[in-house]
Amino acid sequence: MSVFAPALGVIWKQLEESGIDPEPLFREEGIEPELMYDSGARIPADRYQRLDVKAAELSKDPFFGLKGAEYFRPAHLGALGFAWLASSTLRSAFQRLSRYARMIQEKLTIELDEDDEYFYVRVDAHLPELGATIREEGQLSALTKFCRVISGNSFSPVKVCFKQQKPADTSYHYEYFRCPIEFAAPATTIVIHKKDIDKRLTGSNDELARLNEHIVVKYLAHNAKHDVVNRVKAAIIDGLSNGTVTETSIAAELHTTARNMHRKLQKEGTSFKQLLTEIRRDLALQYIQDRSKTLTEISFMLGFSEASSFSRAFKGWTGKPPSEARQAVA
């Protein structure tokens, strides 16, 4: 299990601002500082956890986890952060974050839910308890900070919920979130009013958001080259851009036979057809937002021989034909 290395920049800067030299601590955990600047690098999650805990202890700041948001920038999440910055609404930003949370950390889940009044964002890193309090405070403060970056500093959640027990001093919690806070809650949650979640954001750029989202998709597929599933996904994405995707061609690209690839994928509980469908669906949902691309162009970009085949597939994925989905694009 690993974490996106550029996120280390947050801890580094926070320690510097606390008057502490970060380099000895990083090297003590076997983390090369240069990894902060490598958009393709990842570090083991347990090292990141230990680093976070030790940094908090060195700072002697009881609000270290919450204050990390002051130094957290969307750019620390690479292309996913830039996609967030360019999103047209908070809803679309959170949908991107939820869909690609595994870029940040493979087991991270961000679940979205809503009712008539509120939008709920639930976060779970699925990590051991080490540093759980610091991590939870960092998660909720960073999400709030990210919302303020694209919707304005006046943004405040309706409520934030912490799984941790109520600490002795909550002054900074209320100062930062500017809303009711629930402790000992069943899940780490930020609650947002529906009027805020769907408000069109100034400065948004759908084309840039889609471009960065595509970079994230390719990054995830290429990231785990040792994993046959991700190797096949990466080859499919590359093949679609070249217009040649068949089980035989992908197997040849991986220097194996179609039968051998099929057997390995079967062991992982999937198949070439299933992976091809997943990638086509994800890319289709991106491409359909881009009005500069015709539906016929999209169908060929996804490797369909006919636009009608793409239309049937899209309706099967979303319940509506691509022409109807295109009409709904702002």
C-alpha cells in the first residue's frame, strides 16, 4: 500500500514553518526528499504514517493535523488536484475525487451520498490506527480548504463529523470549520448544503478538468506495472489511442499469448472484456462532456467500429443514450 509522494510537501512545509528542519526526519524514515517533486513517485503508506506522527510530536502543536490544510494545495495531488481546481461545481469536484481516490492512496475511499437538503462526503483511509487522529483531522480540514479554494473563503460546511472522541481543546476546530462539529461519530464526514454543492463556480474550465482527469486514468493504469490487471489496463488505454485493441493485440503488447493473459486475469477475478468495458465507460463519461468532440469521433476514440455500437454500450452503462447525456452538458 502506498501514498502519492508529492503529498509529502505538506509535511515538509509545515515542519519548516514550525522552525524544524524536515530533512533529518524524512531520511530517518528512509524517504528521499526529492520524491516530493516526482509526480510518478509513491512511498509506502506505513512510512508516511510514521512520518506524520513524528512530525506532529516534534511540532508540539496539538492542532498539527488540522493546520496541515494551511500548507495543502491541490497541486500536491498532481493531475487530480488540477482537475479539482478546474471543476465546474463542488459536486463534480467531489465526484472526481471519489472516483480516483486510489491515486492518493490505494485503499482510500470517498463515498458520496445526498438527501433533499444535504450532500454527504464520507472518508475512510482503511489504514491501521497509527496516527488516526492526525489523519482524520487532516482529511476534513483539507477537504474544507479545497472547497474554499474553488468556491470562496466564505464556504463553510453544514457540519463535520469526527470518529475520534472529543479532545480537551476544540477551539481551533470551531475556528477553522465555522460550523457545528460532531465527535464520536460513526464515520468521518463533511456535510454540505445542496445549494452550495451545485453552484456553478467561476474560473472553472471543463476542458482542463477533463484533460487532467484523463492523465489520472492513465497514471492509475500505468502505476502498478507488476500487476497484470493494471498492465492490461495500461495497454488498453494506449491501444485505444492508436485504434488497435483486441485481446490478441494486447497480449502481444505484453509479450504473452491471449490464452496466458486470459488465465492470469481469471485468477484476479476479471477478464479482458470486463477491463475494456470499464475503461471505455470511464473515458466515455469524460469525452461526452467535451462538446468539441462529436459522438462519432468519441465512438472511434473508444475503439467502436460504428457509432450505433457506442450508443448501445453507453445506454447500457448510464441508462441514457449519449445524445441525451450530451444535451445535459452545461
